[in-house]
Amino acid sequence: YLQQITIGRLIKTKQLVFFLKQLGSLINSGIKLLPALELLSLQQENKNIRKLYFELYQQVYNGNLLSVAMSKRPKEFPNLLIQMVKVGEMSGELGETILKMAEYYEDQMKLTSEIKSATRMPLIYLGAAIVISIGMLLFVFPNITGLFASFGDAKLPPITQFFLDTGDFFQKYAIAIFGSIALLSLVFYLLYTKHDRFRYFVKLGLLKMPVFGSLIQMTNQILIANTISQMLSNGIHSMKALETTRDILDHDVYKALIVKTIDYLQDGRPFSKAFEESPYIDPIMAKMIATGETTGDIPRLMANLSEYYNGISEIRVQQLKNSIQPILLILVYAIVGVMILAIMLPML
């Protein structure tokens, strides 16, 4: 038991995808599960991951199903994967099911990577603007006060006087200011991690943001469509599919939507009802689910939705890069330019 205690996830999504692709391919090529697991564990160079794969081998060797072996390491193997492996074991299509899950996690990884790459540079620009501003206020303007004093009774330009006063204020109360920021950050972190209602409203606020909100909505819709289509197409009951989707969702607003959908199903209402009522679901998605209920083909329509939103998300990420990055870069230049102007104007 002590050997299973790890800090964070031991196996990353990229490694999980590689493992699933290898395992699925070996099983489909006719190799039995036990030799396949042994081969993968022996090939792994990372000793911790090799130990993890060998644990799976030992569990299966002792007579457990692969899904049961995976369920003993929930931090490494997501609940959706465990449920789908269980379905593959029951249907006799374990290799094909594992390969489908590898493709599913690879798509999720690509989407996450694209979003991170789109938001990384804007955050760097914003951080640079803040650091430059604070640095000039704390170190540049206070050090040139003597120079300005040598001008005699000449009145300084308002913009220069503003930055000098602000710099003096920051120098005098720097500890109090940064202490307050640290305290507020700690309070926010504790509320966010411990108080469900507070976290819900924070995520709701982010969801309503002009550019990032639509991207958050698109990401969660893709996750919902992918998960439900994968499970329903493999014969899993809709209630179980929704419960699994609820467990893997990280966004409280969409988690609440799935809980509402489960409640509606238990009351005998349509699957699509909660989606139609939500302002944070694209009307196209709600109508497609309603159509799927009418035709009895929700899994296929969900799969089509997933492909559609994956294509749209690529366009949205590109739009985000093209719109936000230049704006924030101009903002950084503007801040530095205004501060340099405040220094140069009195000399001119």
C-alpha cells in the first residue's frame, strides 16, 4: 500500500496514450493480455512507471480483470477508461476498445495543448507589463527624483508628477501592499479549494468572459460529447454514462448540468431537457441531442458533435492567438512608452 502513495499523477496523458496504443495493438495482433503487460513493463525505462505496469501484470496474473487492476490506481487511470475497459472485457473487443480510448485521450491532449499555447503568450505579456510597471515605480522613478529637483522651481508635467507620487507611495507601503496581495491570494485560494459555492461563481464568471468564455464552453462541450458517445456506443446505460461524465468533469457549471440531467432522467423527462434549458450550452448541441432521442441514435450524433466542436475549437484557438496576443503586446509597449515619456518630458 505504501508503494502506491505518490505525489500527483505518476503517468501523464501523453504516456497514457502511448501505453494504450501499444497495449491495444499487441492485443489486436493476437498476443494475450498477460504477455502484453509483461512486455510493456519490461520495455519501460522509467522505474516508477515500470513498477506501475508490473502492478497491472501482477493483478491480472492473480486472476483479476484489467479493469479491476486499473481501478486500484485511480490517480493514474481515469474512471472513464476503467469503465470502457470493463465494457471491452465483457464484449470481447478489449484491444479495439483500448485503441479507441487512446484516440480519445490523444484528442483531449491536443485540445488542451492548443489552448495552453494560445493563452501562454498573453499571460507572459501581461506578466511582463506588471513586472515592468512595478520595477519602474519602485526603482527608476525614486532614483531620478534628485535629477528633477535640480530643475529648480520648474513645474513638472502632470504625468511625471503622477508617476513620482505613485513611486513614492509604493516605496513607503511596499510591504503592506505586497502583504495584502499575498493575504488576499491566500484567502481566495482557500475559498476556491474549500468552498464549492464560491468556486462555482468564480468559474461562472470566467465562463461569461468575452473571448475565454466561449473557449471554456467549447472545451466542456467536447468533453461531454466525447465521453457520452464513447460510453453509449459501447452499450453502457445512459444513467451510468452521465454519472461517469459528471465524475470526470472539472467545471462546476457543467458538472451541475449533468447532475440536473440525471435528475430529469430519474423523473422521466427527456435526456435533452436540461441541455435545452442551460444558457451555457450551444443550441446546436441541445437540438442534436433532442434529434438523437427522437431517432434513437444519440451515440452517433454525439460523435458527430464531438468532431464538429473539435474543428470549431481549432478556429477559436487561432482567433484567440490572433486577437489577444497583439493587443497585450501593444499594452506592454504602451506602458513602457508612457513611463519613458514621463522621464523624458521634464528634460525636454
